[in-house]
Amino acid sequence: MPIEIRRTLLWKQKTFIEGWKSVDTPTQLMASMAIIKNPWFGRGHVENMRPEIQAHGPVIGKLLTEMLLDETGDLLEGCGKASVVGMGGEIEHAQAMTHTLHFGNQFREAIGAKSYLAFSNTRGAANCAITIPLMDKHDAGRRSHYQTIQTSVVDAPADDEILIALGASIGGHPNHRIGDRYQDLKDLGRDLDNPAGV
């Protein structure tokens, strides 16, 4: 059965002042979102979810990726993903749509990402909080690009829907000054392969 998309949305933010100080180069956050009909809604416990994952993941991944790249071009630096299933679904439905290479690789391959996509998945009613964590597309230890997009959609997700999102940044966190994990490792005498020293 083809995927049923009710709406797509594009969210954008540009920051000029942060922490009482002007930002030398304004940073930008963006999110592309799709509200889809939950393909498992009303079916009870579905043991094999792979047919819908394989059919819908690439379609949604490509759509949301193209929406972001239309805005960022090759300037995109940070990335992440999120999904929210309506109250008539289960959390596994939200995770199924984003925790699959059929979805995520559409984005990663398009931007040449080396990092995994930071993520959040939850269940909620319409207008619930949507949280999209971001990190550098190549370097998971680069704290300057640890950022979070927070938004909501007033009428989504409905009980029988899933809201799926990709997030992106141009630039890092405004006025970043907490260093990175590599300096912490050096300070602690640890190495990258064993940061906890166990």
C-alpha cells in the first residue's frame, strides 16, 4: 500500500544574538517534517514490520532530504532525526520509520555524512513537543555542533499518524565555548577507543 502523506512542513531559525553577544556569522537551524498515516494503526500487534519499513522508509527519507538540501545546498554541517507517533500507535511505530537504513541512508549519502544520525522517538498527542538533536555530520565529538531543534505542529500527530523529521544546521551552536571531547580525553589521560577508561 502506498504511503499516505497528509502534509509536509519546513521549519527555519536564524540566530543573531546568543548569550548577550552578537554572533559573528548567524547560525541556522532547519527541519523538514512529514505527517503520514501510520501503516500499522488499528492492526494490533504486528510482528513483521519490514514490508512497510522497506516500502515507506526510502520515500520519506528522500522527500525530507530533498526539502532540506533545497534550503542548505552543500552548506549543511549538522544533522539529526526524530519521529513522534500518535496516541493510537506504539513507540515501535515511530522508531520503525527512522531507525532503518532505508530511511537514514537517503540523508547520509546525500550529505556524505560519516556520523550516525542523532535521534529522538516518542509518542504524543497533537501539538506535543518535537525534539530533534543534531551533531556534526562527520565528527560525533565536535561539541560545537551539539544542538537541539524544538518545535511542535498544532494538529499533528493525530492518533493514526506518525510525524517524521530530519534536522540540519549551518554553523554550530552560537558563541560555542565549551571545547570538545578530544580535549577532555587528553585532560583525563584517556583515548578515543576507551573514553571511560574501563
